Amino acid sequence: MNNTLDPNNLKEGEDFYYTPEGYKCFTEKYHLKRGYCCKSGCRHCPYGFNKKTGGITKK
């Protein structure tokens, strides 16, 4: 298991932040550490996934 992605080892402000609504939002840095696109339409997706088209656009 990759210890840097252990849910108990995430750093607020670096790997994620809380939205005004109280949701945990992962940062671009976290997504890059994870190493792949989950195709969920994440706000900070560095892989260019478009939830509406289902396609990935290289950035």
C-alpha cells in the first residue's frame, strides 16, 4: 500500500480542503500523487476528464 495515500495521512490544505458546503475536495497535487483519473469529474482533475462527454483531454 502506498503510505502517501493512506486516508489517515492526508494533509488538509495540501491534499484536500473543505468546501463551504462541508465536502472534502481533493487538490490537483493529491490527484497527481494518486496517479490516475477516477473519471468522477473532480473539480481539480489534472487529467482533463470531462464528465459531460466522458472523454479525457490532455492538458
